[in-house]
Amino acid sequence: MLFRVAEGVGGRALGAMRSLGRIGIFLAAAVWNTVVPPYRGRDILKQVHFIGVKSLFVIVLTAAFTGMVLSLQGFYTLRKFGSEGLLGAAVALSLVRELGPVLTALMVTGRAGSALAAEIGIMRIGEQIDSLETMGIDPVRFLVAPRMVAALVSIPLLTAIFDVVGIYGGYLVGVKLLGLDAGRFFGHMKTSVELSDVVNGVWKSLAFSLIIVWMCTFKGFYTERGAEGVSRATTSAVVISSVLVLIGDYVLTSVLL
Amino acid sequence: MNGRCPSCEEFSVDPPRDPEGAPILRLVGVDKVLDGKKVLDNVDLDVPRNRITAIIGLSGAGKSVLLKHMIGLLRPDRGQVLLDGVDLCNLSRKELFETRRRFGMLFQSGALFDSLDVFENVAFPLREKTTLGEEQIRERVQVFLRKVGLEGAGGKFPDELSGGMVRRVALARAMVMDPEIILFDEPTTGLDPIIRNSVLCLICRTFREHKFTMVMISHDIPDIFHWCHHVVVVHDGKVIEAGMPEAVKSSVNPIVRQLVEGDIRGPVHLM
């Protein structure tokens, strides 16, 4: 009995180690193939369009309402302390340091990450990835590397757009709706937001790009068992990426502060 | 036994039908366990050069796994896969990718790229693995589309094609790099009899023209005995019979007999 329990625990531990090893090797292969030429320019552009351009609408919409609600909440909270004038700085710092990179990453995960996992998963169950291998084409170089480069280019740019639109949303509510002075709104923002805040946001969005493409392509790449497998891979790709983005955010914040 | 394609009288795969000579591909003592189940069990198998080898057996017997070992898509847990004496398991990833240029493979589903049209699917390996110019690629793709009778279908996408057309495009793509060995994973499964015969006929014609080494998983029993040179019977991950079609057909092994005769009574109980 005891032996069987130990065997079960050992088996699971070995399985977990094997999975971790596979995830690690996949990341190493993806990074290697991303860095080492030749680069697949056309595929990269196609993926920039898919991950970046096609996510623009949802990012702008999310950013506008995030900025607006931040401004609304911030205004009533700051008014309690007689500091409404700091609203612009509060909105901008929240967006640039935290909400911009995190919410952009979460939105891109939901919109593009799920599609990446599903597309590669369907290629796996349709034997297209095996087909690439039989032609002597490295599927990681062919499928993952262009997506990795595209995400590393697109997601920081989307984050920048998120920040700008979010600040403008905050401005609309704070200045146009609640009557705050525009000069005070932007004046405090200018003195409070430093270059290091922006740079930290860029580092975060680069790290999140890596996490999203790594997890979503990995889950798609190792899809098993037909349509149900693709559905499971897509769901777990989105859930794991989102959780890792939030964990990564905490770790990076504690390191970069 | 006439050695002719059963679908048309004009194409024949003989002579010769004897599988003698140095095998191009050898599997020696191959074991493979997948999901805790032994899928291949001490498999020894020779694939004769410039011949058609058919692998037959029940579903789940390990035929596709065997085929994937031949091209290095799967690595054996034990044993060797020798291509002209070189063990594929000892090759680096880069060497393995280079070695695979000697192969073409036709998957059961065709495995065409959904996002590319027929022309681009066939052109794909040429674009990726050669330095040919656009004009040369265009010419070569047209030649192979003509060979499979799809000259005018270059602009169609895979979802606009019938099952038989998908297999023919896949065959064109498998041949376009001029491989030495073509592997077929159930090329006629799920096709109606007319399209099935046209695909088989195309394979016969391809063999006659190019003399590729061909390995084919097939359920087309007894037709397969008429036009292949070498038959391998796989059961429960083991090779239980291998040899010339006549020899396999007259085997006394009860499982082989049941398979050849398609009898529901016998040592293999499915119900």
C-alpha cells in the first residue's frame, strides 16, 4: 500500500519534471530560433498585423474605459484628501507603470494568444506540423519564431497606445466631465511621471510578450486528441498565460521598484 | 497474380517483384512505448530499394508509429533505424532535417497547409529548401500538378478540394523535391471506390515513372497483393509476417490468414 502511494507520488513528480523540462526546452528553442538568422520577414509582418494591428480596436476601447474609470474613482478618492489636482499624475502613473502593460497583455492573450494556440493546435492534429518536419523544416523556426518577434514588436507598441488613450480617457472624465483644470491635470503628470516609469513599463511589456507567445504556442504545439484537445489547449493557454502575466507583474514590479 | 494495377490495365509495377538486394531502410530490434503501452515490440524490418512495400495490419497495430520511425518523426526506445546503414537516432537535429530531404511523405489527411492554395502547397518545399527562382518553381509545380491531373486547380484552397484531390495534391508535394523514398500513410482511406482506384493508379504510374522506394500503409486487401513487391504484416506491435505477396498470402499464420481473408472468425476477436 505504502509502496503504491510512493510510486504514485514519484510518477507524478517525474511527469511534472518532464513537462517542465519540455516547456523549458521549447522556450530555449523558440528564443534561439528568434535570435539566430535567417529571419522570416514576410511571416513576421503577417504576424505583426495579426497580433498588433488586429488588436488595436480592443486595446483602444479597453484603454479608454480604463482611463475613464481610473479618473472617476481617483477623483472621488483624492477629493477626500483635498488632492484632486493630483488626478492626472495618479492616472498616468497607474497606467504607465501597471495597468497599461498588464491589461494590454491580458487583452492580447484573450484575442491573439487564444488564436495562436488554436491555429498551431489545429496544425498539430491535422499533421501539418509533422508534415513540416518531414520536409526538413524546423517547425519552431517556422511557426514560433515569427510570432515571437511580432509579439516583441507589437505588444510594447500596443502598451504605449494603451497608455496614451487611457490618459486621454482620464482627461475626458477628469477635465471635461468633472471640471478639473486641464493645466493642473497635465502639469502634475509632467512632474510625477519619470523616464524610469516608462522604461519599467516597456520591460514589463517585453516580458509579457515572451510569456504570451511561449505559453500559447507551446500549448498549441503539444495539442493532443482532436478537436477536444484543441479546445483544452486553447483554454489552458489563455488561463496559464494570464496567470503568468500577473505573477510576472508582481515579480518584475518588486525587482524594478 | 498479374502484377498489374487493378484499376487500369496499362500500368504495371513489375518487373521485378523479388525484394532482393541491399535494403535502403532497416529497422533493427525497435521497441516503442507510448502512453504506457508497448506500441512496437522488437521490430525487425527491411525495406527493399526501388520497390513498393505494403504494411498491413489491424487498426491500432502500430503501423503509423512504424512509419513515423522510418522518417525519424519518432525515436525508438530501443533499437536502430538504419537508412543506408546510418542510424537516424544518432543524427543531430540538423543532420536529421537534411536526411529527410531524401523522403517524401503523404499523410492520411493529406496535411496540406490550409492557408496556402494548391500551387503554393506544392511550391512550399521548393521555396523553403531550394534556391530555385520563381520561374523554375512555377514550371516544376506545373509539371507535378499535371502528373497528378490537377493542372487547373492551382488556385484552389484545400477546403475546396475533394478527398481524392487532397491526396493527389499531397502526392505532388511529396514528389516535387524528387525524393528517394515516399511513405504513404493510408493514402486511400475514406475515399469512394472510383477515387480510391484513381489514387492507387496514380501511385502505380508514379512508381513506374520514377522508381521511388515506396512504403505504404494500406487496408486495401486483397488488392494490395496484386501490385506491391513486398508485404509486411504488423500485429500488436510485432512484425508477424514479411515477404513477397505470394508468400504472405499463402502464410499459415492464423492471424495473417484472418487478415487476408477478412474473416470475423479467427484468433483476433474485435467484438
